Amino acid sequence: MLTLASKLKRDDGGKTGRASGASDSTHRVSIRDRLLTKEVSELEAHLPSTCKANFPDEDKLHHFQLAVSPDEGYYQSGRFQFEIDVPEAYNMVPPKVRCLTRIWHPNITENGEICLSLLREHSIDGTGWAPTRTLKDVVWGLNSLFTDLLNFDDPLNIDAAEHHLRDKVRLY
């Protein structure tokens, strides 16, 4: 992250020294990357204690992993990895999120697809993605999938939800 932030500062500083109208496409930084620089700083300052973000390449804030380790509920003491890809059209479209850990969860398929309303581009109930949402909202939403957003009534993984209804003592 520090590398991209310093690159942005260098690029901004270099613009003042250029002749007006001159452009150098190698120095352009996308709107997405500018947004992500700010959002990642905010995210790191407000990350839930049960989450840990990992940026494999500090120059690519648009691709990172999130580990969620719930401290309560059915999934307590588990560790679940998510891959988050932020598309170039961000913040008009939501990030693409996939669960890398195989899990028996009513809102996550065995292939890693996730049912979380704020990740939907179009939502009837108004809780879907909006340009005012941030990465912090996505991380808090993923974290909540293991506690208060755990939804057995409207499952993506029907088998997991039915299993829970048959055997409420054990989910796995």
C-alpha cells in the first residue's frame, strides 16, 4: 500500500511541473486506484478484530485476501479465506468476492459463491451495492456472515440450510 500511495503523491507532484495539455499515459493512475488508496487506509484503521487483510502485491490494492476467524457462533474458531477483486469500474460496481475455504454454510456455496446483499449490483430491497459503499462495508458484511447475517431462511446453499433445520445441534 505504501508503494502505491507514494506513487500517487509523485504523480500529483509531477503534474504541476508539466506544460498544460501535456499528458503522459504511463503516469496516469485510475480513479479506482485513487479510491482504493484512501479506502484501504480507512479499512486498516477499522478492521474488525476477527479479520485480517493480506495484500500480496502492495501496488495492486484491487486484489487482496481477507481471513475471517469468528469468535462466536457456529463457526467459532474457524478460519475462512476470501479473495476480493475490485473491478476497474469500482465504485459503480461492487467488488467480486469468492470464499477460498470450503465451508458448509447456508449463504456460501461449496464453490465459494457468496450470498450477501451488498455485493449485488441490483437489489430489489435497496440493500445492494451503491457507490456510497466502501471496502470497509464489504469486510464487515463478510465478517457478519458468520454471526448476525447468517441466514437459514433464504439460503444460497439449500443443502446446508436444510441440514441445519434437521439437526440444529450440529451444523457440519
